[in-house]
Amino acid sequence: MTTKIIAFANQKGGVGKTTTASEVAENLSQQLDKKVLLVDLDPQASLTSIKYDMHEMIADRKLNMTNVMLGDCGIEDVIVNVKNNLDLAPTTLQLSDAELNLVNTTLRELVLSKSLKKVADNYDYVLIDCPPSRGILTVNALAASDYVIIPVQAEYQALLGMQLLKKTIKDIQGQIKPDLKVLGYVITMTSHTNHSNETSEQIKNDEFASLIEVPRMIDVADASIANMSTFEYRKNNKAGIAYMELTNKINEL
């Protein structure tokens, strides 16, 4: 099986991007027995905080994605195992400094892509959590990926940012990675309000496909605290079932 690299991207924060990447990684690795690498490319480091001991990493001055993007080391030097079949390339808030320094780097859009080539064959899937921006880190993630998934919250404000992200993706397809494929939207935190329903319908009518709708459920946050997928945490939970359905779709690629 060829390694599949998938970016989870949206320039708007708070849309469930990190949660979606984490849920898919947990389901692929624990439910479907796939070898998965999670790459935290978001300077907010939410994924690292969920999966790893951030305080220990900082105290011990362990290498992380900031060092990788600055060219101080390879990604193989920062990967840590977090559980069976699941590895993490962690980061810290200092990654935002690395983004500023990347501006003057030769072939700055391909730093992550070149680094991942050394380790990708060790995994079935590499999942990249992008920052909530259209900057050079997101460009690096998209340039390194085979596919992109766009988590988007069912609210009107989310529709405004979609057009800008779509432009970024099309720019990457036109200039750097012609074979980058958009798998579609994951509509997150849906509810039975008119606002949520109307927004979901608008997203579904977009040129990119809608993969799944994930209802707003408290179990998602509880599962994250427990460091497991919602499906594993409570199998009859509707959000967990939706994320498992998304995982199965990804596994069919």
C-alpha cells in the first residue's frame, strides 16, 4: 500500500480541524490497524497538547517541528510514539517564529515535503494538522500532501473563509502540486437550528464534495481528554459514528 498524505486545512480557527485530524488518526490506527504519523504543523500546538506531554518536551528541549522547518534536523529526529500504530511529530508555539524565517529559505514551499520523503514509507497514512491561516506553513502542508480535507463549521462565517482557502488550494495545484486532490468538506458541530441547516446546505452545494456531517456532541471533547477517538470512547455516539464513517471513506482511497 502506497503511503497517503492528507492535510486537514482551514484558514479559520475553531472549526474542528485538529479534532478531525485526531479522530481520523485514532480510528485508522486503533480500529483499522493502520500505521499513522500525525504531523502538528499548527503553531497553536493543540494536537501536541492532546497527544503528548508538552511541558516535558519543552523542559527537556526536545527537537520538534520548529527545528524541522528551520532545517536544524530531519522529521525522523522529532517523531515520538504515542500509542500502538500511532506516531506524532510534535510542535511548540515557537513554530510561528519558524514561519517568519521560512520567508528567506530556498524552495521554502517544499521544506516539509522533502523531510517527509525520508519517513513516509514507514506509514500507511501521514496526517497533517495545518495552522488556521493561508501562510507558508499551510502551503508546505498542501505541497507535501496527496489529499486535503477541509473541516468547516456549520455557520455563516465559515462560508466567507472557504473561498480564500479554495484559492490557495488552486494556486498550489497550478504551481506546485498538480495532483493534489480535494477530498471535500467535513461539516462539523452541526445542530438542528435553521442557521446550521441552511449553512450545511450551502456547503453541500459547493464545487467541492461534502464528505460527512458531524453533530455537536460533548462526548467529542471528553474523548479528546481521554486521548481516544469518540468512536472508541462511546460507540453509539453519533459524532463518533460519523468520524468512523469518514475514516472508512479515507481507508477506501
